[in-house]
Amino acid sequence: MAGNFTISGPESTGKTYLSMRLATLCKGTWIPEYSRSYLNQLRRSYAPDDLDNIADGQLEMILRAHEQSTGKPLILDTDLLNILVWSELKYGKVSSKIEACYRKQPPTHHLLLQADLPWEFDSLRENPFDRAEIFKYFIKTLQFRQLPFTIIEGFGAKRINQCIWTMIQKSKFL
């Protein structure tokens, strides 16, 4: 099984856990979410320009992993589409920098997580009440940009099995 698979969706849907678990199960390469390390180092609230820096950092991590790939799947905790969606939702616009980074990332299949897990507090999370609307926005964006995606829902093993089945099926075509 090879290919790039991005875990996408609203906050607090289990993206990090699921992406790490899938990388382990599939013996793939896990690419973490750059924004977590970036934002945890800030001593202030983030601003639109910070999203440009996050886009640069995320793209660098993705390209480095892609260059070093040994034919194993790349499992991304997030990618430039997530940053693009967040910029649109948070600030009502997307910078040319984020768009440029988005266009440079390798193709991926998005595993779009339904917001059906309970929201958990995290100091970086901002949207406990509008995850369903954010999920719908992801669908509209993926469709508008004509990107391949599969909706993943449910809990525990059901969610993991949906991802693995999708990865097996989609890797034949990537």
C-alpha cells in the first residue's frame, strides 16, 4: 500500500491519534501537524501572517517526507488544504502564500473525519460548537477543488478500519 493520505476535518475529531495509528499499522511515515509546534512556541495570539509561516513549515515537512519516501504510505496529520480552510473560516481570506504552498504539495487522498467524537478541550482549539458547519465547509472545499476524499465516521476500530480499507482501495489508483 503506497500513496499519500491526509487526515482532514474539524478540530477534535481524532486526526492526530488516527494519523499516528494508521502510520504504525501500515508501516508508513507519519507527518505531524506543524501548526501545533509553531503555535505552542508563540508568546502571543496568532495572526494571519502566522498562517503563512505555518503553511511554509507544513509544506517543508511534507516535501521532505515525500523526497525520502521509500514506497511506504505517507500519512499526514494535516496538509495545506486544512490551513487554507482554516484561513478562510477564521479570516475570510486566503493569502497568496498559502495558495502557493497548497499548489506545491504532492497529491493526496483526504480521509475526512466526521465531527462525531465528543469535543475535548485543548488550548489551541477554538470551535466546540460549530464543528458540523466546519465539516460541511470541508466537503464544499474538497468538491470545489475536485480533490479525492472519503468521509470517515464512527468510533474506535470502525473508524480505523474504514481508513485502512480506503487506503487499500485508493492506493491501487494513486
